[in-house]
Amino acid sequence: MCEKPLIAPFRQCISYGLALSCSFVFGCKVGWLSSTITAILSEDSSPIPITENDISWMASISFTASIFSVLLCFFMGDKVGRRTFLVGVAVYYIIAWALILFTSSATIIIVCFCLYGIASGTQYTICHVYVGEITSPKNRELIGTSYGLATAIGVEVEILMSLFGSYRLLALFPLIVSMLTLLTAFFMIESPYYLVGRGDNKRALRNLSYLHNYSEDEALAELHLVQQYVNEQKSEKSKSNWKIILQPNNLKLTFIMILLNGLTVMDCSAIIPVTGSFMLKDFQDHVNGQLFVNIYSFVGIAFTFISFYTIKKFNRRSLTLFGYLGDGVVQVICGICYWVESQNGNSCGWLANVIAYLLVVQRMQAMLTFGVAMEILKTEIFPHKLKVFYSSLLLCTGDWSIFTLIKSYFWLEPILGNAGLLVIYGIISFVAYALTLIFVNDTKNKTLLQIRTDINAEIQKHESDTLQHDNKVSKPVV
């Protein structure tokens, strides 16, 4: 089956627009907090009474609420359409930003960001499932990584606006964008996999034909594959979901992806947009913190574009390994520089700038390598029946890692200092490198069906070997 070279990718991108809009609004949340830290902590001009502890909870609380999105997606993921889920997320974003815009209470903002975590967690889970269901393998890399790009752009737009806008304007902008996001729902095509699972084969056929620009015969052939794939999972309904998860290969898959997903975000690139002002507070006489955060955010966007090329040319395992190794080296060097600078009484301006821009280099290679590679890796290995569960579980793991990281900064920085924390983050990256080297195989150019078929073949072989062994044991001796 052959897609038209331009029409099909364009339609798939347009259909993914609602997901990208939600991702952009989530980026605005990170950018809003990053760009308003200085203003809301200022004793003279603060629009709301707030402390550094409040800031730490604002930055981290949304990640703790992701556990509820796991439960929501697990029980409702295949009962509610992907489109319905994302429309609900957009509606909540409108409510949240309206409250943030008009409130003068830090507590209300923290509560909004807590609920924001449930919405963004649901969005993350559904978007990563949805992109694998509507895109062809050759387009999935570009369209899938655009999710992270939309988030990075949202961060940068808010930070740039902070140079010219007020505190209230920075909250008004994502509110307006959230309202416009609802308009993109009209262009979103429901997942054919979801429709087949609900028994609506007619709509599934129509959507397959539209998304891939297939002829009628090609669409029917693809529909047959989707039906076969979905029915294969439905035939296992006699087994509980937990028994399926505990199958040897699924258990291995769960362990590997949870471990690596948690470690992927356990580096300071996850928190620099929020804590950059704090991490460089010792060097405020030598480093322009606002300029640093702008450059840091901008290179994230630029190198996400470059990653679209690298993900096509190199296998995901190699990119992931390079990302972890580079991340660890940069952070350890940065930690050593931080320690040397502190020993000199924070007087070496050139060394302070070395530290700041080493973190920028880290951001470059992180966006270029392991972040993008792991996103694609995760997207492509989800089994159909449990992909919502896996996606939400991975989200929870990553979010709790970010929460731990942000809170550890505010709790441990007075004890270990920035130098100690950076070295610890570097060591974590080295551990992730070793685990990736041992456990992760590449999935380049394999479709969801092929990967799942490989896993099923291994499961059947295991069951066959077990049955043969049981027969030998039970065979009576003559």
C-alpha cells in the first residue's frame, strides 16, 4: 500500500493539530512560571504574596497529580475517543488559566497546577497513543517529535513575552490560545484503531482512507490488518489485564521502559527553565539570568528541528546512548566548574559563564539525542490492548522523577550545593547509559504491528517450550 508523498503526511499533521495545541499550552505553563519568578518574588512589584517554597510547589505539583491520569486513562482509555479526551483537556486549560489570570492567591495557583497535572498527563498519554494510530511508520518520527517541539515553542514564547508584557498578560496569552485550541478539534480525525475496537468499521474505513490517501482497495486491506490486530487483543479478554502485563516479555518491556523513562528526565535539563534563576543566583553579577533562560529555551527549539534529521539517519539506541553519555559528561564538568568557582568566592566571571553555557550545550545534545529517541522508542513499542496503560505508567514515572528532581533542588541545594547536585545528576545519566546499553534494542523501521508480532512470537515460543516440558514431566515411564 502506497501513500501519496505529500497529501497523507499533511492530513496526518492537521489531524494531530489538537494534540500539538495542547502541548503548546503546556509549554506556556512552564514558560509562564519561568518568566514570572523574578516578578512574583519581588517585594516591591509582586502581584501576589509568595515565597520560594510556593514557587517550588508551583513548579513540581503538576507532576505529582499524574498518578490520577494513569487511573483515568487506564479505565477510560478505550471507552472514550481520543478526540473527546483532548477536547476535555482543552476545556480544563481554559478554566485553569482563567483562574490564574484573576486570582491573587498562591494557594489557588498551586491547586490549578495540581489539576493541570491530571489534564496534561491525560494529554500526554492519549497523544502518544494517538500518533502511533494515525501515522504511517515513515511519517511517525517527524509528526511524533513535533509534540516536544510544540512544548518547547510554548516555553520560549512565554519567556520572550516576559521581556515586554506584564504578569497578567503572560497569563492572558495561554488563556486565549486554550480557547483557540478548541477550534482544532474540528480537524481531528478519530483513531481507526479506536473505532474498530468500538465496532464502527465504516467510520474506521473512511478515516483510514482519508489519513493515508488510500484507494478503496488499499483502505480495505489496511482495515483488515487493523481488525486482525485489534481482535487478536480482544481474544485475550478471558485473561485479566494484569495477567497479560505479567507475561514474560510484557513484564520485561514494562521494567525497561519505566526505568529508562524515569532516568531520562532525571537531569537538570528538565528543570532549568523553571529553576534557572535559582541555579545561577550565585553568579548574578556575572551572568544575565534572563538572557540565559532565553538562549537555553531557544536552542531547545532549534535542536529539536535538527533532531528530525538525526532520527532518520541514526538508530534510536545509538542516539539514546550518545545522549546519556554526553549528558553525564557535561553535568559532571559543570559541577566541577561550579565547585571551583565557589571556592574562588564567585569572583571568576568567565567561569560562571562557562557553567551557564555548558548547560546550554547539554540542552543542545539532550534535544538532539536521547529525549527524541526515547519518545519514538516508547511510541513504537506499545502493545495495542495495554498501550494506554503503558503510556500513562511511563508518564507517571517520568513526572514523579521531575517532581523529585525539582523538590530535591530546593531541599538539597542548601546541603550539597549546586556543584554536588550537578555531579549527582551526571552520575544518574551514566547509570541510564549502562542500562540502555544492556537492555534496549533498536526498533527502527518497524511498525507497531511488526513489533507486536515479534513479541507475540516470543510469548508463543515460551508457552510452547513450557508445554513440551510439562508433557515430558507428565509422561509415564514404561
